[in-house]
Amino acid sequence: MINRLNWFYSLEMNQVELYTIQSKKVDDIYIKKVLERVAEIESGHVQNIGEKIRELGGTPTLLGEMLSPVTGKIAGFLTAWPGIITVLKADIALEEKAMKDYKDFILQSGNDVNLFALLWSNLVDEDLHTSWFASKVGELEKQILN
């Protein structure tokens, strides 16, 4: 259980840095603010997963704390380079992976009602991020066609 939570801890930590860097690389103020807000939400996920790991007697992975921010920053710089549509499509792919992993873990969460609620809450956030990103991609692609 703690190993799975540490996977999510690392993933969410990576996303915080990814969205933070991306927010600094886009010119559109609305997209910038959305990415900043998504980074804040992901930071909340890092906190709530870290708390759950400690509650279960574990320690949040040091490797995740050290490596995930670096990989998130690198990914933020790399995805921002080709343009905002590419940024958002990469973000959609990442969020879809997170949602799949959350769904799988929910099925394995057992009788821990608090863990079940935490996983569902984080899953809903990821789904909302994905929906916004997809909607914005559609809007931007439509603008290109017009």
C-alpha cells in the first residue's frame, strides 16, 4: 500500500513542477493562471498522499522528493517548447495515465474509507484538469482553422 502511495506521491510531485514551469512559459494569461492553479491542486495531492503515507507508518519516498521535481522541470521545459497545443496534449496524456492508475488503485484500496475518499478526490481533480485541457485544445485548434 505504501509503495503504491509513494508512486502517486512521486507522480504528483512531478506534476507540480511540470505545471509550474509550463505556467511560466506560456504567454496567454488565462492558460498561465489555469496551469498555476492546477500546480496548486497537485501540490495539495502531494500533501494529502504524504500525510496518508505517514499515517500508515511509512515515509514519503526520498527518491520521489529528489527526482520527481527534476523530471517535472525538464518535462515542463521540453513540452513548452513546441507550443501551447502540444503542451496541453502532453498534459492530457499525463493526466490520463494518472487517472488510470488512480482507478486501478481505488479497486485495491480495501476497507480504508479515508484512503478510498482521498483517491476518489484526487481522481476527480485529474479528470477535471483533463477536461479543461481537452476543451482548450479544441478551442485553439478551431481558432487555427478559422
